[in-house]
Amino acid sequence: MCAVFGISRSGYYDWTRRKESGRSKRHERLKKQIRRIFLDHRRLYGSKKVWEALKKQGVKLSEKTVARIMKELGLKSRTVKKYKATTNSKHNLPVAANVLNHQFQASAPNQVWMADITYFTFDR
């Protein structure tokens, strides 16, 4: 197997006995902290808010590092679309009369015109 990868046997066995580095330990600790913050905030926090939360906890690292780790873990914030009311029934504007009275059949062409208006805005 070592010959296939082009490494020496002693190098392989040295690698298997090597202790975990301080950098990789910190990286694993950061992964856990980032995942915990992300889940505690209902998967709504992106890298910037997670970074700010870590900063409040006294962890020093860059926002790009947080973004990279979140990408590595597959953590993507979900966006919640804000509710926007599109109909305002409480107004004093004139309301058009219902002249058709749900009689949508015309006896001759060009007597009744109708359209389906799902949404429209008034510029004031």
C-alpha cells in the first residue's frame, strides 16, 4: 500500500502514532461551538452573526474562518421571508360598483369587459 502512494513504511507508521496537533484540536473545538450557536438560533444565523456570537464569548478568529468552517460543515442559514400585507380594506377611497353582479355571460361582443387583477399598487 505504501508503494502505491509513494511513501515509506516508517513514515506511515510515524504518521499513525503522531499526536493530534494543537491547531487541529482548536479547529474541532471551533466546529462544535459554531454548530451549537447555529442550531441554538434555529438555523437562522449566517457566518457574520455566528462570528459576532463567538466574539462575545471571547473567541478570537476572523469572520472568513467562521464562513469557511460553516461551509465545511454544510451549515447554511435559512432565510425567512417577512410578511407583507398587500390589501388595505380600511380606507376611505371610493370603491367601484359591482355592475356585473356575477353575470359573466355577455349577449353580444364588446358589451362586458373584465379582467383578473390579482395584485396592484397605488403610488401616493
